[in-house]
Amino acid sequence: MSIDAFSPTPPDWTQSAVHARQFCCPSCGAASGDAIAAWINRRAPVYTENHSRKWQEFYACKCEAVWWAWSADRPPSPFAQDSDDDDDEDETNSHP
């Protein structure tokens, strides 16, 4: 199975995908990072009521389930910095 997440054409395996209500495999609970293949439907964004965009993200899980979820439902990355933390750090490290 190829992992070309940004291909404009959906892979055949996405046709059997089920909508996951939480951002994990609905069959085994594996995270999206554990998937063996991924594809993002960037050709058809959906606009939310606050005018932001979201996409369908498709995943083929190692348990052989295929699922999709909205990009807006993705949990925050543990590597992302919280903007509030940056402000606090600036204040504590500032010199008069």
C-alpha cells in the first residue's frame, strides 16, 4: 500500500472507509500515526461556520480497518507550542 497522502487522486482503499467519530481507528483504537497508509482529500475542503476549512483524512490501519475523520477533529500535536506558554516565558525572562 502506497503512502502518498497528498496525491490528487484517492487511492482505491479509501472507498471502504468508515467515519471515525474520534480521531483514531474505530476498530482497534490505534492513532493515525500508526496507520500503514494515509490520504488527505484536499481537493474538496468543507468550510465551517467560522469560515475555516477542514478536510477528510483517510487512514488504513494496521488492523486492516480503513477509516476517515475530519482534519479539524485531529488532537493537538504534543510538539506544538502553546501560545500562552510563549507569552509567560517572555515575561519571566524579560529584563527591566
